[in-house]
Amino acid sequence: MELPAIALDLLLPRRCLLCDEASSKQMLCAPCRADLPWLANACTRCALPLQDEAEICGRCLGKPPAFDACFAAFHYASPVDRLIGQFKNQRRLSAGKILSRLLLSILAERRARMPDVIAPVPLHWRRQIARGFNQAAFVAGYLARELNVPLVDLARRSQATPKQQQLDRKQRLRNLRDAFSITADVTGRRIALLDDVVTTGATAQALSLALKRAGAARVEVWAIARTPEPTR
């Protein structure tokens, strides 16, 4: 019988999750760590990768999003996309743990003030049952413990929206309209929303708008990776 990835993580000797060479307990060997696509220059509002030294991208200058800031550790590129795929699609929690640690390291450098609560972007219950877990909740829980910030489920996904991968930003925004309902008192709170990947920002926009309407004082989006500007 084939063992699941979670069991193999516990039973096998420590090996690099990317190249399978012998590694330390950090789960990535030094060469693979050196290849990680850290996101060094990005819009401070939406984390869109930028080519120049501007702090805010043109889209956010023209039409600021509902969230106040976005922080992402990486470009969504090789080899981070492989780690996210292992974590999200194969439920390999060792990949989720190293991604959480790496995100924590960049947040420690950038954040002077912690939020009041950390909240994962929710999955609809049908999708969570099908996947087996919420990857955003796993990372949010790790960060909450390490940063000593309360972890709170502030919202639920009240609509089972179609998958977003093949949709452009306008289609995603329409797809997510009224998709979230707020389930806790957020009045005056500074909230960090945790997601795995920010693509167009449509999910963050819809959820942040609902939180702001419910009285949240500030909403930040924290993510493992950010995709480049969509081409369509």
C-alpha cells in the first residue's frame, strides 16, 4: 500500500523537498534555498512585482484596493510554485511548514507593528472537504503561534464560486461578488488576511471590502507568493 506524503515526511530521512538530496531539518538544501525567487521590489499596496523603484503601482494609484497593504515573500515562480503545489495539491505539510517559516522571516523584516488578529482566507465547505484541509489556515496557524497574535476565523465563504484559475481580474471580481459573509465582530480591528497565492487580488479585494464594511480599521494581505501582472 502506498503511503501518503504526510506519512513519508515522518518516516523517511530528511531530504530536500525540491531536489531530493540529503538536507538538514530545514527541509531545503543550500543550493535550492539560493534559487528561491524572493520578491524584493513590489507595490506596497498590492504586492505586484515592479520593474522600477516605485512604491505603488499605477493601478493602485488610480484605484486603491479595499485592503491597505499586501506582503508576499516570493514571486510565484520556480521552485516556489512546486513547493506550493506539493503543499496545496498533495497535502505535503512539510512543504507548508517551510513555506510558513520563509514567509515569517520576511514579515519579521518588514513589519514593525503586528495586527490584532490573523485570519485565513476561507474555503467554501464543499471545496475544503474535497481538498481535505485549508492551506491558508495551516499557514495562518503557524504565523499566529510564532508571532503570538490571535488566530480567528472572521468570515465564511457563503457561495461556492467556480474555480478562478481561468478567469481574468474582472471576471474574478464578478465571480466573488457577495461571496463572503463576516462571522465575528471586527469593529476597529487591524486584520491580517492570510492566503497562499495572490493572483489578481480579486479574492483579497472581495473579502477586505466585506471586512471594511463590517467596521475593520485596517486590512493587510499576507501571502506566500504573488503572480506578475496578468496578460489578459
